[in-house]
Amino acid sequence: MTITHHDEMNGLREIGRIVANTMHAMAKAMEPGMATGELDQIGAALLEREGALSAPQTTYDFPGATCISVNEEIAHGIPGSRVLAKGDLVNIDVSASKNGFYADTGATFRLGAVSPELEQLCRDGKRAMEIGIAQVRSNGPLAGIGKAIGRFAERRGYTLIQNLASHGVGRSLHEYPEEIATWPTRSDRRRINRGLVMTVEPFLSRGGLWAMHGEDDAWTLLAEPCAPVVQYEHTVVATDRGPIVVTLPG
């Protein structure tokens, strides 16, 4: 989607606020002994209260209102009977629509104390997203996002999952540009047009390179090679002055 009118920005900001508030409320509600299905029900109720529709459900018939991925699961985890425990890394990904506008956000949360290594991975995962967002501006190179994130990851000794990309969003969950690399690539010559709406969502890891489907279902993705992975995601709009983040709580 490309923003051309103020009412479009207002609609995008509204759904951005809804998904952000939902994600953070779910994170606050997490506790040891809770099943991921229970956590998803909290998210579903919050979206319904705001008049929003779960984008994974309406777009892909995903078996949950939100995606909840725990520890070895790095994306698209199906909410269900899995019980959360102290020390878990829990990725909550919330995307939804309202009045024809879509927004997408996600973050990895620590349930209680984790090892210093994982604590640092989480901090650096959020920083990697921020570095990528800083590259979003009118007429900037799309490949500049992955180039900047890649420099950061290499300096810190991390790897990046290289088959889970950012994407355009706004009038549907996934739209042009269909794939925006959050790792270095030389083949992408596309530029960012003014008003373009997109996600920035690097998957930072301590060794993982690819996302692979597990054996239990057709949705949940695991890292290959097996390694800790974190993901942080915002929906942003490109302007002449830089990015506007719309998935902020409020």
C-alpha cells in the first residue's frame, strides 16, 4: 500500500495501535503454567473488542487469532496446549485488519529470567529492527534495510534467518513489495516510494540460517541449524523525512 491521503494514514494508525496494544497486553498476561491457547484467547478477545479481524485467520485460515512461538519455534507457532514455563522465549506476532486497513507487529518476550546470552540476543534483536527501520525513507534502496542489519549482525557475531523476509502491508497482510530481505543481498535494485507501507522484521540468531517446517504441523517454523532466534517487527510508512512507525501502543 502507498499512503496518499490523511484518512489512509489515520486508518493505518488505528489498526497499528490495536495490534500493538493487543501484543503488549498478551505479553503482560503471560505466566508460567498458562497454555499458549489461553494466551491466544486473550488476544482474540482484545481484537474482537476493538472491532478488528485476525489477519492470519481471515487471510490464510490460520488455526489461531495470533501466532505464538516458544523457544525452538521461531515463527507461525500454533496456539494450543503447549504450557509456558519460566525461562521461555515467547514470540507473539499479532496482525489484524479494521475498515480495510492491515497492520502487523511482533516481538520476542522473556518469561522470567533467561541466560545472559539470551538476554543480549533479545536486546540486539530489537536493535537490529531499529537499525533496519532507520533505512526506510522515500527513494531509499530497499536493499539498504538488509545491508544495514547485516552489518550489525556480522559485527556482533550473529546470523540472520534468510528465508523469512519483511513485506508490504496496508490493504492486505502481504502485498507489494512481496519480499524485503532483512539480510544483505546484491540483486534487489528496487527503491522505496513515498508513502510505502511495509514491515521491518529481522530474525536474529546465534547460528540459525533458515526457517524450516517441523514435523508436527504445516505452520510452525524452526531454525536450521538449530539455534536461538528472536524477532521484532513494526509496520512503518516511508516519508521524505524518514520512517513513521504505526504499530505503537496508545
